Amino acid sequence: MQAPIAGATTVDTVIAVCKAGGLGSLPSAQLSVDQRREALGAMRAAKTLAIDPDDYNAIYNIARRYLHMGQHETALDLLERVIPIASRFAVNLFEIRDYLSQSLHI
């Protein structure tokens, strides 16, 4: 795992770590929204952001990030994808439903 050190970690470093099989982390607190989008675009183009479509934990956590960014529809779409996947792993679906209801004020 590569540490996200602000001012020292570059997008190229993150991509290299991911391609080597590690977990690359990009510090983004000092980046503007446009710089974040550019960095994510570069990482997507390098195919460093591949996520197992059956990894309910990853999808759930990504949905939570979208929720915190105010992108409620995207969060809802992802959470709806999690429910059938999570049921195969005996996850408490009521927790997911309650979280969704509270977060989206449904």
C-alpha cells in the first residue's frame, strides 16, 4: 500500500503502484475539483480503478462517497446494485435499507 502524501504523491506514482499490484492512494485535499477530475481521468485511462463487480463492500463504500458528495441518484443506483450481491453473502440488508432511507431522507 502506498501512502497518500500530499505534495509528494503524483498521479504517475499512484498508477505505477496500482499496476504493480499495490493499492495506490492519491491525496486530494490540496487539489481543486478540476485537478481531481483530471487525476481520476488519468487513472481511469490507465485502468487502475477496476473494481470487482461482485465486491459488495467496495460498491457500498463508493455509494457512500457519492452520497457525501451530494450525488444522491448515483448513490441510490449503486446501493440498489449492492442488495442482490450482498444477499449472497448474508449481509444485513436492513442495515443497508435503513442507511439509504436515512441518508436520502426517504
